[in-house]
Amino acid sequence: MPSLPRPGLLFVPDRSWFAVPRLADSNHGIRHNARVSFLAALLAEEYGLDDDDIAAVCAAGAVHDCRRRDDRTDPGHGQRAASWLRRHTVTVTTVLGCEVPEASLCRAAVAVALHDVPYDRFTEEQERAYRDAPHLVDVLKAADCLDRYRLPLQRWWPDLTRLRIPVPGWLPPAAFAFVVRSEQAGLDGASHRDALATACQTLTRAQ
């Protein structure tokens, strides 16, 4: 059974944060954003980011798809979510339960703005923004990639060659199990928060 080497920080976004209410329960909805937040925090800790940036990328994961208008590619949804995060930092950090310095939140917003743009399609302006927050951008993109196990076709699952950071070997099987267990709990009638919490508990090795 795959497990996590340490507990992670579970941050479940609020339904009211989603631009299109029905998408809160969609493929890019509450459970997806919460799992990406959780995986981003684990990766940030793995790569030695400080506590402020760990909290910031956790917040970024929780909101990165909240401004989607549909469940397809929806170009620009990252930039819209970044703008929303900048306007609602107090709301987000209150739910997160900790204060996050403005500089870290600015880096989180950059990560959100760039998460839906492939590295090889960055404009000059986006490349400059990336250089201001490379670690958070790389971590958020990797976490978002790892939650692709939720997609119905195997050819859509994570392609780690598209990332700029290596992913530790224990994480892909844990990410897969996290998807399966949280989605199954949701199908069994658990609330989003309970489904995610149950999945986290079963994946976390006793410390």
C-alpha cells in the first residue's frame, strides 16, 4: 500500500471561491484543487522551501483552478485565478489558518498565473515572471501534473518529462492512491472535506 513519509497540509477551498458554481464539483473542482494543494506542500517541503513559501504554494494549489469557466482547456484561467488570489489574500490565508508574508503571496500568484502555460510557450514577460518565483512555479506545475491520475484515459496521466523538477519516487503512487481513495469516498457520499481527510489519513504513515 503506498503511503506518505510524513503528514501533509490539507487545505480545502471554499465552494464560494469558484467562478462557476457547478465547477466546484467538477473534474477541476474542490477535490482537485485540495489534492494539488496537498501535493504542492509535500513537494515544497521535499525541496527545502521555507515555511512561508510552503504555506504560499499550498494556498496557490487550493485556488489555481477556481476561476475556470469550463472544464476544458480554458486559456487564461490561471491568470484570472492569480488576479482573484491577489484580491482575496486575507480570505484565503484566514481559511489556511496562518499569516503569509506579502512577498510569498506574490510568488504564489505568479505560480497560479503560469500553472496553465507550458514552459516552452512562455512569453518574454512570463519568462521574467517565472524567474521571480521559479521554485513555486515548478512545484505547483508538478503537483497539478501529479493529480492527472483523476483523468479517465491513461494517456492523459502524468508526464513527468514535462516538469523542471524531479519528483521523488514515493510520490506518484501516493498521488494515484490519493485520487482513488478521495474520489471513491466522494462517490460513497462523503463531503469533499471528509473524502479528502479520509484519504489523507489512510495514506499517512504513523510518525
